[in-house]
Amino acid sequence: MKRFEITAADEGVRLNRYLEKNVPGLGLSALHKFLRTKRIKRNGKRCEASDRLNAGDVLELYIPEEFLAQPKKQPAFMRASKKLDILFEDENVAILYKPAGLLAHEDAREFSDTLINRFLRHLYEKGEYLPDSGAAFTPALCNRIDRGTEGIVLAAKNAPAAAALNEIIKLRQIEKKYLCVTVSPPPKDGVYTAYLRKEETDKKAVVKPHDFTGAKEIRTGFQLLDKREDGLCLVQAQLFTGRTHQIRAHLAFFGAPILGDAKYGRPGINRKFGETHQLLCSYSVRFVLENTTQELLRYLDGREFKYDKIDFVKRYFPSVGKQR
């Protein structure tokens, strides 16, 4: 039996409103049933949902414990979409695909539907992540890509896997390849070195052929895969260093910006083709772990994972898209 004594603060409140607040597990139909069967009493007598309460009234509920239990609060990440493309998953890691436009983590504008929250929801619904269990580690993304860029993101499901993945990434033991559409031909196939500095004022990277104050060396490989009559090119890029906006800024430096890139591209051409975000996809990761000390993920050595359903490739280079 559950007992409530009404205070002056709830003087005049309808009985049903009071119980909705204080017994949230009690639904409307159950409330009326228990009132009808006299299992909810006011001052020892039968009562109605519409009764107005007085200070000093005593409510007695002779109802099953299951209705009295406080419902668990749903985790915030359950508001994220269930849509999640998983290229690989085991007990340690997951290799995810992030669509263009989706944030990897929340920012000031988007709190709920992010890649990490979709991943947490996926694990929660599988029973692999229980935020109320007391575990200190929360599954995490170990790399991120820009909101407007699509492609592969690596995630760790436990603390040892996170430590291993972070070291593997830091030691550049993962080969990353990207596909993009440029508005003009890139330089001749090869690996190019330049220097990049991110400007804090406009969050834009400046690239120059020589070293300069605050700059860091970048090395990017480019390979022309196809070219259209209107000048658009399908280019594969490979990162040998990992700097902010490296591929986007390096291609713009060569006069071959990515189609749709609002920060480094050509607005007129972007409008002509109706593209509002950069056509850039991190489509391949390959683990090269011969010298790693991270034995936990040794089984990934030599494995390559690819995302081959790239919409912009199919739209602009359909013959290449069919081969992929």
C-alpha cells in the first residue's frame, strides 16, 4: 500500500492530476479501474478522478508495486535516428559510415541526432551498452570527419579498444583513401608536399608551397580516375599526414577545388550543379599493423574496409559507379 498526505501546496488540485505527477507509472485506464474497484481511497472512502484535494487529505493506493515503480528515464541518445550503416562490428570495434550532413558529435546546433548517438542507441538496443550500469567507459568515436564530408569513422566499444585504436591512428598505421569530385583537373598523379596553417579567425586553412609561421607540413597523394567533358573530375586522394581540411585546402591550392565546397570551392560552379556540401568521401581504410604494440587489434592487420555506395560517384560518373 502507498500512502500520500496532501499538503497546502496541492490544495485544490484534481486527484487525477496529483496521481499523474506522483505515480507516473499509473496510466489513465489503470487509474479509472482502481478508482472503480475502490483500490484508490481518499480519507478511507471511495473517490473520483475529478475530486479536488484538500490539505490534510490522505490518499491510500492498494495497487500492484509495478505501477508504483518510477519509470526509468530514457537516455538522451535514444532520440537519435536508428539509421546506422555498419561496415564491420565485433566485440571491440565498429567501422561506421557517416552520411554527409550528419555531425559526428553534438555541437551548439544539434544535440540529439549525431553519429555517436546513433551508435550508442544501436549498442543500447542490443544490450551491449547500459549507461546506468556504473561502467566508467562510454563507447566512443576515435576519428571524426567534417559535417559536410561523408565516409568511414572508427568506433571503440570498450576502453582497451579505444586505447589501441587511438594509438594506431596516432602512429598512422591506417591508410585512408578518399574519393572526391573536383571542378577541374588536379595535378599529375603523385604525392605532393606543402604547408598548411589553420586560421582561427575564419576556421579556414591556408596552404603555401613553402614553410611559414605556424604552418605544418602536409603530404597528400592524388590520382585522377575519370574526367568529364565539362571539366569535372573524379579524384582519389590519400592522406599521408592528417591536418584540418587537408584534402580540401590542398586541392584548392592547386586550382582544383572540390565541387560543392562552400569554404574552399567556387560558388558559381557549386550553384550551377546545385551542390551545397563538398563531394568528398572517406571511402577506404586499411590497417597496417606490422609494428604495432597493440596486440588487442592485431587481427585487423592487412584488412581493408570500403564504402562503395557513394551517391555522388553514381550521379556524376555512372560508369565508374557501376564498377565499384
